[in-house]
Amino acid sequence: VTVCIALPRADDRQVGAQATTGGAVQLTGVNVNMSGTGAYGVAANGVESVLVARDVTIHMSGASSTTGATGVVSENGADVLVIGASTITTVGDDSYGAFAQPAGVGTSRLAIDGREGRVEIRTSGLRAHALFSRSTADVLLGTQIVAVTNGDDAEGARAETGGRLLLVNGLVQTRGANAAGFHAIDAGSQLVSQGAGI
């Protein structure tokens, strides 16, 4: 069974599916299609909040601003897992594929595991990073991951202000000026690659 979440209006801060304040969400075969400034496709927010997405297709279109639309988000100590044959696509400046940040509370964890099926993350736009870990957040990737960016300053994997990011196998490609494949910036930021290609 395929469930479609279609929110095509360019409204701000929409979320397709989310877990908050300790809640849990499980998605299988879901198709998310959204647009708008600051919109999230699927997200978890808050300590003990958990979201698991299996075999999902997410397409996000962000407005032209410094807050684009992001495919998958973990915030404030939440846990998010994307697994199975999944595709995450974002279009627009500052529209990230997968993003983890603590926003002041806890360690946010975001795992993308392609061992049960290929996972692809594709972004298009200025600063549209495919994989982005900010502050004391973890983004963990398994095997068979393909992350592709198309835009200036759009990095494949970025850790900043103490963020931690681990890539295990898979492939990262960037197409744009000043678009690094791997980039750790600021003290305490860590980016570790174990067999991932650029």
C-alpha cells in the first residue's frame, strides 16, 4: 500500500509527517511531495521522539530564502531512521537532503541505511547540502548510499559547529562551484569516511 502526502501549496513550516514530545511514527511506502519555506518532509523533534521511514519517496521544493525545504530532519534529541529503497530529492536554495541538529536539547541522531535497498539523496540549489550535521548531532550512514548535489556551495556531506557525521561506503558527488564532497568546519566537528567514494 502506498500512501501519498501531497502538500503542494507554498505554505511556510509545513511538515509531512513528524514525531514530537516522545511520540513514535513508522512510515512504509509513503510518498511525500511538499513545497514551502522551512518545510520538512519527515521529522522527529524532542528527546525520545522516534521516526522510522522505510521505502519512502520524498520530494521537497523550497522557496528562495535562507530557510529552504528539507527532506529528513532530526532535532532536539530525536532519533530518525531511513531504511530500504528510498529517494530524497530537494530543489531550492538552502534545501537540505538530511539534516540533524540539537537546537539546544540532547543529541539528535539521524541514520540512513541502504543495506536493505538503495537510498539516493539528490539536492539542487545554492548551499543545498545533501547530508548536514550541525552542533552536537550525529548523522550516520550505512551502505549503498548515493548523495548528489547540484549547486554552488552545495556540499555532499557537511559537519559544522561540533556536528559529527559518519559515512560508511556509498558515493558522494557534487556539481557546482565551491561544493566540497566532504567538509568539517569549526572546532569539534568530525566527518569520518569508511569506504565512501567521492
